[in-house]
Amino acid sequence: MRGPEELSELLEMNMKWDVFRPREKARDDPVAEAIEKKEKTIEKFAPREYRSERERFYYNYRIMPLYRARLLTFLEIVSKREQLKKDPSLLARDLFLALRNFYDPRRKADREAIAKDPAFKRKFKEVYRYFYNQESPLFEEIAEWFIAVQK
């Protein structure tokens, strides 16, 4: 049987006990960092009462590989708050397209189906509420534009 001194020597020789050393940061992920920056930018102006909804319905998608690039694009458009005052119709169109790409990543639904979908209409209106605390512009006008762009 080995004594305590002999065991401690064996442990020092054979094992590395870096329990208190801080873990090395995982490989840098530029998309994850960009998403985090956009979230911080948005949280500076977005209404606090809808923070949990933004986390649940949008930010939560950052962990899913299929949605990460689309989420970044969506958040980049949402973060352009100054465009809300300068050209609200352009922002609404950009948000419409980004939201469509976000929720339909494989583009299975055609343009007319999306433009008439009540669930998509609700999501579009929620974007304005959750991120800007405003009513959305007329969904029908933007949906008509969306259908006309393709033709």
C-alpha cells in the first residue's frame, strides 16, 4: 500500500489539475459575436417590457445553425432605428423581407401565401411592438408590394 506522499507525487507526475485555471475561450465565432453586438445595440432602444418576448421569439434562434445568418440579417435591419423616422416604408419592406427569410429559411411558401398568412401578419406586427413599441404600418400595402415585386 502506498502512502499519502507517494500518491501525491504520482498525481503530480501523471495528472494535470488545473481546476482553478480559467477555461480557454471557445473558438471565436464571428457570427455569434455579431449577433451579440446587434442584440446589445437593440436593447439600448427597445422597450424593456418586451425583453422576454424578444429573447423567446428571436434571440433564442442564435443557437440553431440554420437560423444564425438569417437572425443576424434580421437584427441588422431591426437595429436601423433611425430609418424608422427617415423612411418608414423602406424599413417596413426590409423588415417584411427579413422576417420572411427568417421564418421561411427554405423558401417553401410562395409570395402570395406569405402575404395572405394571418400568422405572418401577426409576427410582422409583433416586430414593431417588441422592438419599437409602435404599431406597424399597413400590412396589406406591404404585402401587395411584396407580391408585385416578383411579377
